[in-house]
Amino acid sequence: MSATTAPLQEISSQRVHNILISQAKPVVLTAYEELQKRFDVRIDFVPFVTIEGLTEKEYRKNRVYPNDYSSIVFTSKHAVDHFFRLCGEMRIKMSEETKYFCSTEAIANYLQKFIMFRKRKVFNGTKTVLELKSYIQRNREEKFYIPCNDQGNPEVTKFFRELKVPIQEAVMYRTVNNDLADLKDVKYDIIAFFSALEIKSLFEQFPDFQQEDRRICVFGTAALKAVTERGMNVNIQAGTPEAPSIAVALETYLKISNKN
């Protein structure tokens, strides 16, 4: 991924011609289409990673079964999908009394695809499970279980450990790097990352990658931390009250960089 070198502070508001989004092209493109037309930019979608579910056979090796737990913690829609997929494959039926603790309202609403919402007890934060401290403490006698990917969920498990509430991690899916070889000689003015795993994928395939004059956009604190740990600067931040999505964050930035 080549680029010409220039001091970041001098180019941070230069005109943007193209943007790389490190995820698959969404089904509904409305917000991004509007950005392309309004600011005369090209936006490409290239997924840096793929989520791959464990098979039933792989999961059974853990000898950890969801129905042995009374409270499930969800931090992503992927976790919800693979939890209920594996429960179905293993013919496990969760109790009507199961409680669900979700990091966001969107994830809590997503649960309605899988459960009768009125019959369950569902708690949600606005951004993270860490906001549910009082609810977790109130239910500390519950047996907590968190489906996650092969990287685990250290932030949540550390949080429960500090609360002195046991929680069982269960790997139900893994993250696999996609081949990014086609990007080797492509120059983008902005690269937008949604997760730390996408940044990991980038550096595993381009270990000598330098930010140079690119502007980096991130969603959330995990991606922000991963970028800064690599010695790069974040120019655009999403997942905040002011910019709840990547599209909104880009729009705010482009109003400055691409003003007529």
C-alpha cells in the first residue's frame, strides 16, 4: 500500500479523493452513496477479516454448554448469531428464565430474531456491557457465560473479575484474515477501521505499513487503541455522541476537507 511521505499536520485537511472502508459492502448504501455524490469521493469496501463459526464438533471439545448458565453476555451480533446457531445444532434449548446482558440496544433488539422478547429478561447498555455494573451486581448469583471469538473478550472478563463475579468465556467463532494483496499498490486518502482485528490483519499482511499522509478513521475505543499502539494517529473518530457512525464521522470531516 504505497504512499508519498508528507507531514501529517500539513495534510490533515487536504482534499479527499478516495476512501477505503475495511468491511464488506453494506446491503443498504444510502449514507455512503450520499457522501460520494455530495463530496465527489470514491468509496471502496474491502473486508479485511471474515468471521467463521466453529463447527458443532469443534465447539463440543470445550465441554462447556450454554444451558448450564443462567445469564448470557452479548457484545456483538456475531456472538448472537453463532450462539443460537450452535445451540440449534447441539439441540440445546435455553430456559425461559435465561437473562441476557447486551452491550448496546441494537444488540438487544437483534435478540428478537431468536427469542420471545416479552418472556425474557434483557438488559442493555448504550455502548458497552461495562455500563451494566449495577444490574450485574444485582444478579451476581447468576452463572454468567460470554460467547466470543478466538481472541476472547479480555475487557469484559477483566470487568467481571474486578466485580468478583465469575464468567465463563466460550469461543464460538474465529476471525480469519482476508487476502489484501490487491491493495499493495493502491493509495487511499482515508482508511476507516471498525475493529482492532482489521488493523491486526493489515499489519500481518503489510508489516512495514506506514501511515504517512493517510488519514485514519476508527470506530470505537478498541480500534482507537489498536491504531495508536501501532504508532499511528487517528484523524477521524466514530462511535461517539457527535459521530455515532463511520458515515457521520466521514461527513463531518469531508465538510472541511472537501469544501468548495
